[in-house]
Amino acid sequence: MLFGAATHDIGKALHPAELSGPGSTHEPAGRDLLLQHGFDSDLARFAATHASWDQPGITLEDLLVSLADKVWKNKRVLDLEDLVVNHLAHATGHQPWEEYAALDEFLTRLGDIADQRLAFQTTYSI
């Protein structure tokens, strides 16, 4: 999961217009780039799955990388959060409302400092 969080947007090196604008070409390109450089498909998948979190077969790890990608910018996606909550409840045996409460508190704290992260990030030119 940490590898996925660190490399999910690596395809943007090949599609730099997507660094500051919309686009999804970087997703399969990132997966292919990682595979070409010898990374296992279990690791390379994060580059392709981080924006397709609503597809069948997505794992909790994929969902968490997707969620981290969103909360970095303080973007809350309720359908994604619901999937994460359900996966967490299944994995832990806790009630979904318990997982929701903990996740919501955590995401709120991360979102509260998103402006600082983004301001720091913009100090580096593309």
C-alpha cells in the first residue's frame, strides 16, 4: 500500500499535462512503466487502479491508495469512503458505523491541512 501511495501517479512522468490538468492516460502508462522496470504486477497495479476504485475485484489496499489520493487534496468521495468502510468493517468485525466514525475523523484531520500540503507542493515547478 505504501508503494502504491508513493507511485500511483508515476505515469504522469510520461504525460506531464496531467500533472496540472485532468486526464487518465497516466494510469495504464504508469502500470506499464513499473512493469517494464521489473516491478511485480501486484505493486504496479496501484498506478492503474487508483482511479478505478469502483471496479469489481478492487482490494482494500487499492481503495486506501485511492482514498489517500483524494484526501491529499481534501476531496471527499462518499461512494469511495463507503466502500472503504465496508471493507474495513468486514476485515475487523466492527460495525460499519464504528469504522465510519473513525475514518471520518481521520479524513477530516488530514483534509484540514490539505491547503498547507498543496501550497508546499506548488512551490516546485512542473
